[in-house]
Amino acid sequence: ATSLDRLNVASRGRASTVNSSIPKLYWPMLEHLAETMPERLPGFTDLPMPEYLHWVESAKPASTMESWCFKSDRLRKVRCTYIDAGPQAQVLNSLWYPEPEFDLPVLGLDLLSFGPKKLCVIDMQPLPPSRDHHHNLVSPLLEVRERFPLFKQNKSDKIYDDDLFF
């Protein structure tokens, strides 16, 4: 079955596979991606992936992991993975790999929930060496930061210094 066919299976939908009394927290976001990518990404199609990566189940800790892969004219790969460990953890991870001729970084998007703790991560790797090029890629995200006060918090001390490690 294709990734889109597997994603559209309602029985795999919104209830946690580990604890059916709780919803998959980020499943609506995954559904939104599945609905909008075909209309917004020219040449959007399924990208085959090994069957053993479609669905993985673990007994300890009780969890499931499901993955889907796509491609388009400008993206050589879009991989989405959902990890469901019931109330202990819910994770939606998506990596977007552009075609090399576009000189863009790999985009990583993560929505993570570990019990009561929630985290959203947007990551671009590798960032280009020039500060101007970096600014051109990052500046569109400033509008998002301005719209949501939660993103205006001070940086954590746990962030490492780029110049020290790269």
C-alpha cells in the first residue's frame, strides 16, 4: 500500500494504539499535511519505502511507530513519522529534503509531547555559511515568532554555540 493509502486508513486514526482512551495528540496535524501536500507541492507522489518501516510495534515500553514517505518536483523526499507511546509520549517528526539544485537546507519539524511537557522544534540543517543567505532562509519565520508570544521567550542556556562546535 502507498503511504497516502496507509495514512487515509481511518481505523489507524485519532485514538492511541497504546491506550485507546486517549487521542493521538498530533494526528490532526499529520492529517492536515496529508491533505495539503498534494495540492501545494507540484509533482507530489508516494515514495516507496521498505515495508518493515511502515509500522513498528514495541512491547517495552508499549509504543508504535509509523512512517510515510513522499516526493515532489522540488523535494526529493518528505518523511513523516508518528510515535505513539500513549500518555507517556506522542511525537510527530517530519523531514523535508529539497532537490540539490535549490540550495536549501533540510527542514526538520518536530511536535513532541512527554506527559505534560510539550515541545515544538523547527530545525534547518546544514545552514548555509553566509549570514545573508541564512537571514533569507530564516526571516520568514520571524512573522510566526511575532504572532505567537510563546515563541518570544529567552533562549535556554542549553543551546550550544555554533561557532564553538562548527
